[in-house]
Amino acid sequence: MSLKQGRFVERTVVYVGAVLVFLLVAFPLYGVVLTSLQREEDVRSTNVNFFPTYVTFEHFAEVLRPGHIVPIREAMTNSIVISALTAVVTVTLALPATYALTRLRLPGRRFIIAALIAVYLFPTLLFVLPIYIQAVQWGLTDTFQGLLIPYVAFSLPFTIWILRGFLESLPVEIEEAAQLDGCNQLQLFTQIVVPLMRPGLVAGLLMVFILAWVEFLTPLLFTSDLKILPVSLGLYRSTYDIKIGQLAAAAVLTALPVLALTTLFQRMITEVITAGAHR
């Protein structure tokens, strides 16, 4: 077999594998979307069409109706607010921490970085319970502040790790040249580093937003009256008659922001995540 033929076979295998993985991932999503666009009687029927002959949005209209038994509309609003707040606060805190751990000669820097990574080696419940006990004592349950604290705490190490890899991929010579021109440390950070980090910051905001959007365990423990979207989906199990079409529509509404953000900003997110590997 020639070299050209070998590359052709290799590419064919890669593309076939990619298509198979895509089908395995996409098929369940297609099934949920298809269910959300069909009438309830057809969803429960044994003669389900793989390619629908009609489309209806009645399930979406129903789950977004004010006063619905499962408050999806209220939960979506609350999830958007808490996810956006988490993204902004986390990136705001992560940016100076990333710069200090990457560019400054801090004592114990390697230990701090290793500790940040080690956080994800332990079960989340190990950290949630002490925070929950403290939140109860401070009266922060069922509040945005009570959710914001654990959300930021869990997202911050990951964000620092991501931004650190991106910052290390930037040429340090630019900062050295600015220092030779008379920039102090604050000017160097605000006028040179922050503009250069803009793609990483945008990607960090998007990733933290997605992490907060899909978080389930924390709002499950910290909220009862405050409705958050992933937890609200579970309320369908407590209803007398589960509406499969409505449940599918609510699931689509939950997944839609994640799919939209990752599709629109896929290239930027990939570049930031892999930036540290190319330095």
C-alpha cells in the first residue's frame, strides 16, 4: 500500500468514526426534539413516525404558560440570572488570580495550582454539604446569593486553569516591551494583558455560564421555593399524569442555550481550551 493510499484509508476511518459518534450523540437529541413537536396521543402511540408528517408547538406553549404546574418559565428566568451572575463574578475573580499565578513569582505558586486542579478529584458533595450548612445558618437558602457562592467556588478553579493555559500561550515579550516603556504593574495588567486576554475571557464567560446552567446538585440542595431549571425538570415526576410531550419540550428548552452557545462559539472555546497545549 502506498503512502497516499494509507493516508486515504486513515482519513476514511477517522471520518467514519466521527460520523458514528455523531449519530450516537445526535439520535437521542433528535428523539427528544421529535417528541416535543408531536401531539401527546401520537407520542404515546406505538406507531411513531421517525420522520414527522406535521409539527406542533403546543407543548412549548403549554410549558411556558404562566401558572403552569411545573414553573419552567420562572425557572428559566432564574437560571439565566444566576448563570450570568456566576459567569461575570467567576471570570472577574479568575482574571487577576490567573495573572498572578502565571506571570508573578508567588511563593507556593505550584502548590496553589496543584490544589486548584485537585479540587476536581474529590466528590462535589464533599464540598457542597459544609457550604449548605453555612448557608442555612446565614439564611441564604432559596436566594441568588446562596446559589452564587457555591457556583463561583466550583467554577473558579476550572476557569483559572483554562485562562492560565491561554495566558501562557501569549508571548511574554509584549509585556516585557511594555515594562521597558515605563508601564507599572497595574498599567501592564489593565492596558496590555486584559486586551490580549479578551478571547479567553469571552470563552471563559461562556463556559462558566454553561456549567452554571446545567448544575443540578447545588440547586437541588439549596433551593425549594426558588425555581431553577434543571431541578424543575424533575418536578414532572411528582405530577399525577406525566405529559411526555411537555417534558420533552422542557428538556429542549434546557438544552437549547447550551447547544446554541457551543455551536456559535465552538472555535473560540476550542482554541482557548487547547491554547496551553500549543505553547
